[in-house]
Amino acid sequence: MSKALVVILLSSVLFGSCHKMGPFGCDSGPKPTDVKFDIGVYRGPDMRPEADYVSIDGGTQTLIPSPETTSLNVTCSTPGILHYSLPLGTHTVTIYFGSNGANAAPHTLILAKSGSTVDGTQLPSQSCNNGLSAVIADM
């Protein structure tokens, strides 16, 4: 009886971590249902002398490009957008101002299948990535 219980327990642990079966058995890679949300960060064609940097979840500071366009309706395909593909959930977006990226302004980004918010403000949904995309602009 105890051997059967151990086999059942072991099987449930193994198959519980198996997201899909591959040609050589269990593939524990990402689940096919794991959803990524595409976020664009856009600085815009402003005339500020300083450069702006962004960091997602404490990652490396990356310079946000400044496009030549003066588009008022920024979309996920607008030139000059810095793209990130993030899992659903809560993230910290930190915008650094100044040429050396010294002044930081952290923001809370929440991504869900129903949309995204920054500091509680709903971001307009974009058509990229089957509607799971948004653009953060002029923070």
C-alpha cells in the first residue's frame, strides 16, 4: 500500500511539472499558456537637453531613443519605441532623468490579460501582440 502511495505521489510531482510532452519525454520549459505582455517605452520628440533612461524590475538602465516623428498618437509600431516583453503581473518601471541617469522616478506597472496600468492609471491598449500591448509615454 505504501509503495503504491509513493508511486502516485512521485507521478503527480513529475507530471505536475511537465508542461508538455516532447519526443524524449517531459519538457519542463515554459507552459504554452504563459502569456507575455509587450510594453513600449516612448520618450517623444521633446527638446529637453538631458537623456532619459528606463529600467524594468531593477535591470540595466537603457537609453530611451528620441524619434524624429512628432506623432501625437503613439502606437506600439511608432518609431523610437523601446520594446519589452514582460510576463503578466506587477513590475517596477524606473525612469531615470538627466544625462547620467541620476534622478530616478519609480512607477508601478501592472500587466493583466484585461489591460495594463501605471500607478493606477489605465494605459490605452494597442493592437500589437493580439491586443496585449501598451505604450508608456511622457512619464
